[in-house]
Amino acid sequence: MISNIAIPRTSDVPEGVSSNFQLDPDKQKALDTITQMMNTCPRGYPVQEIKGVWHITRISKRMLHTVFVDIHEAIEKLSTGGSVSSRKSLFSLFKSHPIMRCFQVTILDDSTSSPFEFSYRSTDDQRKSIIGHASRASTTQITLHLASIIDIPLSVVHANSHFLILSQTDTVPTPCDSFLVLERNPTISSSSSSVSSEISQVLGSLGAHSAANPIISMNHCNDLPTKILPSSESNSIIRPASEVLNSNSNVNSLPKLKKLL
């Protein structure tokens, strides 16, 4: 069926066939200048401690409907024994977006390559999760790797003890056009109202409130279990990082978690 046809990519062009535009030096220089001008990434903000449980409370619409939907589809395929592909079918462009809420990220430690769990609630309040690893090329950069084919490069553009604001650096056509807000305890904190106001101010200063790619507030669930439910009650496909997380000794838990990956 036509809907099952894979969307073509530049890598599909046979070897030896020219598919690029030939530019003279002046046009190439002009193009390079425009590319530099379009680099709207904010200055990176160094952060040392990222381990622990984070709640995703705000996210750019485009990131939610592209990257997060890709993660959901990968979990669905893996949970039914299917394989995950980097190719998308034409059908994927027209189907409705899945129900996703209560996003939670649990990072095991502050190393340069730490296991982490991405979890959320989906249709019928089912909890879904997947484990990947978070790599850090520097204190301002975090890349989330999931399902072998999903890489999400992020830049830390603001950080304090209550929240992180991350920007996706590989957005097209404008880099850093999508943002992600991670909060430690969005409803428990006695200063949650002031924290929320501060987040809004920072996002505004970063130009995150775009009409074409608005920020969406997400429901956060502090009651989302940090340990996997019995297999009969959970739709998770693998044991989450949080099951082996020990709040008293993350270091001792690391060997156990590595055996699961």
C-alpha cells in the first residue's frame, strides 16, 4: 500500500550520482554567512549535577510531536517484538498523535555516560518506559540516546537547584528552536509558584514562546511509580533505571543497572 512506502532520504541516492548544488565561491560564502546568522542557540549554561528524578513540565510543541512521538513508536514496536527503524512511512505523517503525559526522566549518575530511564503515562493510564544512556561532551551539553536510532542533542541554557531548561540543538531550519523544561519537584516545592514564574521569564528571554512552535505545559505526576509494576500491571518493556536506583547509594546500584542494558 502507498501508505507503507518509506519517505525517501538523501542517502537513498545511488553512489556516484551527483545530488548536490554547485556553488561558486561568492555564493558559498554568502550561504555560510546566512547559516551562521541562523545559529540562534543561546549560550550554554554549565551544570554539574543532573542525576535523580526529573519531571518534564513544559516542552515545545514541535519537539513533543516529533521526537517524543518517535520514542513512543519505538517503545510500541519493541514491546511487541518488532524492530525499530530510522525510516518513516507516509502513513506516519497523517496518523493522530498518541496520548502522552506525566513525562519523567531518571538519570542514574553524573558521569559522562549515564544510564537513564524515560517514562510516561499513555492511553488508559498505562505506564511506559525505556532505558537509554545520557552522554555529556561538556558540562553544557547532554545527548539522550534511545533505541539505538534516537539521539537527542540538548544544550543546557539555564539551570538552578529547582529546574533545568534544555534546547534541542539539531532543529531544522533554525537550531535550538525547541525547548524542554525539567523540574525536580514541581508540586512539592513550597516555592512552586515563584519557580513557575521564573521559568516563564527565562523562556521568554530565550525567545521560546514562538507562535509557530509554542511552549506546551505538561501534566506532571508526582505519584508516578519509581519502581516498575508487576508485569501483569505494567506495559513497560524493560526494567527501568529507577528500580535499581538507591537514593542512599547510587554508586552501588550502577553495576546492577549495567547488567540490564
